[in-house]
Amino acid sequence: MKITTEALKQKIGQFFFPAVFINDTEENIQETERLIKEHNIGGLTFFHSRASAATNYESKKKVVFNDDSYEKIKALIARYQKAASTPLLISIDAEWGLAMRIEKTPQYPYAITLGALPANKSKLVYEVGKQIGLDLKAAGIQYNLSPLADINNNPNNPVIGYRSFGENKEKVADFSIEYLNGMSEVGVLGCLKHFPGHGNTNVDSHLGLPVLKETLEELMENELYPFIKGIENNVDSIMIGHLAVPSLNDGKDTSATLSKAVIQDLLRDKLGYDGLVISDALNMHSVSKLYETKGHLEWEAFNAGNDVLCFAENVPEGIEEILKNASPERIEESFNRIMKAKEKAGILSGSTAALGELNFEKTAALNLEIAQNVITKIIDNSSTELAFDAQKDNKLAKLSLYKNNENSFFKTLGAKLPSPEFAFENLEASDITTIKKQLENFETIIISLFVPKAKPMNNFEIDNEVLELLSDLLETKKCILYVFGNPYVLPIIPNLKKASGLFQAYQDFEEFQKTAGIQFLENFITSGTLPVNIDIQ
């Protein structure tokens, strides 16, 4: 029986997952409802607000925070599902939990922090995946566009870095699978990204097109390894990255998302993957400006082999282009993959309603256990004894950088190691010259550095004056430094090798601060290892 044009269009609509925003106008919400009703779209990808979507975020549009975001997303999802004749697959980027997109929701450690766990504690990554899955279900979300399977082997990477489990391909593969299995246990779909590997790039694909110079043999040896392991473990979906691999495209700088050679020849035929393939967001500047005709980009992405068109901006036009150019067999293939994913998520036969509640206590307990296993000792010249000796002689001080001295790390130390405390919060509120003068008569200084940003841009937003202060203190004092932030910050700190103690604590969560304080006081053996190779100065 020949399928009608209208029936084909209904199937093509399932390929489209436009972006929706939690904090949006009623007019925009009604426009999304119209898309759902008129075009039978397959799903939605949620962002916090239009200003927070990555391509806009870099333009410094102000993100307005809203304490009601969590309740708003639940209500919006229910409203959108009500408008759908085919249940929507609701997706979100929740790499470190709903907190990546939504205020006042549980936050879990970044992947780079989890990458510091010893291999025998991989069960904690499974638990992170499971808890994130439960949080998503509580909001009515069935599909997490996580985790990254990118091997971060380029310290200058502007966008992957802290989002990757590190640079060891086996660990990246194992931890990615643990995270996926944790989500799968509670019925949430996962996604390995960004195929064929975004780790060794120095361009942000939200803003430009990164180019990988590796040959297929080199990619098979390293970048593709976690994806191959994911395929062996039946990963739900794989996201194609906006990055060019000329060696796979007859020397051309074609984005992988638009490349049959990458998706069909490599991922499907060579690696044997028959699961769901989703594009990276089609609004990203590396691809969004390639075609003048609306709908052409969506057709090219589908033609290359993507089943799901994420953040598609031209739904009606894209449907028409695919209808005009694609074979019914190809449409059926992608449609069947999407239906299979929806069936696994339980939305075709079951309810699309939100299930369960957020459990902040469970998150805190899990974060504490992770903190106890990731703190990493890099330099330790008897720093605990050094501090207690200096304290007896009134020669010990504490300095907090980018947090006031009411932080949990200082409070934990203060109970057993009282000493004068100083703090630099920012250039407007604190005077570096005064702090430097106040520290002159102390011999030993415990420094907590709360790194302002996770991304490396502008030295992680650490002021030059602070770097100069650190350089001077490391040169002239016995300094014990605890770094709460991205470990890639370490090479930018001058004279760091001269530290009497250097400990990487990764997150500024209360659980990490308290654990770091207890670790220092009790001098217990740390089991964390740096997940990336770092050359300190």
C-alpha cells in the first residue's frame, strides 16, 4: 500500500527536536504548541532561556535567573505533551544534572572531577547517572544528551575540557558506559557525544568549525575508542559533532553532521551502529550560516544520516525539503529508530507524566562520597605538620581567593587550626596591596583558590593581580594551596612548583570543601589522580 504524502509528512515531523526555553514568553510557548499540533514533531530540547543557549551565551546577553524554573519546566512539559498526538521525547543537556540548565536543582560533579576517581570506584559514576536519571524523570524528561565520550587531549580546548572524563581512553570509555548504565536502570535514554571526538580541538563549535587533522587509523586508535565501546554496550544514541575531519571527506572541511562519509560510511557501516543518531544543535554557527534557503540545512543533516535534528530552527521548511528529496525507505528507517527509542523510554505505552521527587539529601551523600575519593595530592612536603607548627608560633595565616572567609573549607580547618583569615573576593570589594601587606609577618599560608570559571577563557577569569599575588607568596612563603576548580588552571599559576603543599579539590561544593579540610587536618591518604596531564610551572 502506497503511503500518502500527509502520512509521510507526519513521519518526517518526528525527526525534528526544536529548542524550547523554560523562561519564555507566552507567545513563544503557543508557537511551540502550534508546531507540535501541525507538524507532529518528535521531541523538544530544553534550555533555560534564549540568552543562555550557547551561541547566544557567548554574546554576553544577560541571563535572568528564575527560582521557579523547575516548576515551570514541569508545567511546560505537561502542556506540550497535552498538545501532542504522538508522545514527545523530551530531551535536555544535563551532563552534571538538571543544574546545568535549571536553578535550585541537584548538581553533580563535572565529568573531569569524576575522571579523578580511581578505576575501582567507577560504581560512583553509575550512581551519578542513576541519580541524574531520577531527577530528569521527576521533571518529565526521558532523554539526557549526555555523557561526553570525548577524550580531552588538548588543554587549549575552549568548550570540552571540564566536561570530559579526561584523556585516558579506557577510563573515558568505562566511565561513559557506567554513566549510561546508571541512567538506563531508571529508564532514561542517554547519548554519547560528540562523534567522532571533540577533545583534540581548539575551536568552540558553537562559534566556528573545529578541524581534526587525524587520519582514520589515528582516530580508531584514540578518539573513536569510547564510541566503539559504547556501540558494543548498545548505547541509546550517538550525537554527531560539528567538527570537520578532512581525512574522511576527500580532504574537505565538511562538518561531520553534514557528512555521509562520517555518519553512513564510518559510524553505520564500519563501526556497525544501527541506533539513533542525533545532530548537535543546528543553530550552532559552525553550520547554521551555511545555507541561505530555509530547510536546506535540515535536509542536508538528514541526508548525511542523522535521525534526529536537534535545535532545528526551520521545521515546516525542513519537512518539505526532506519530503521532496528523501526516499520513503530512508524516512522509514529514521522513523523506526525514533519510535524504538520512544518505546524504550516508556512513553508510547505508558505515561509521559513526571515521576518522583528531587532528592537533595541523596545528591549530597553521593557528592560527599565522590569528594572523599577524588581529592588529589600533587605536592606534599609535610604540609599538615608545617601548618600546625606555624600555628603554635602564630606564624600561620589562611587566605581565601574568590570566596569570603566564611567558606566551609576555612570553617572546617578553624575548629582545630585557628589562625588569622584573609579573603580576596573581587577587585571591587578587596584590595590586593592591603592583603599582601597583612600577610608579610606570616611564614606559612594555607590558600584556598576558588577558580571563578570552569572554562579556560581569560585565564578562567582569574585576575592578573591575583596571579601576581600567588606568584609572590609562593616565592616568599611556605604555601599550601587547595584548588577548588578545573585542574587545567594549574599551569597558569606561576611558581606553583615551589608550593609546600598542592592539592586539587575540583569542585567548590560544600561536600568537597569539608572533605578537603578534614583531609588536611587528618592528613589521610588521597586516592584521586589527575585525569589530565598537566605541566605545572
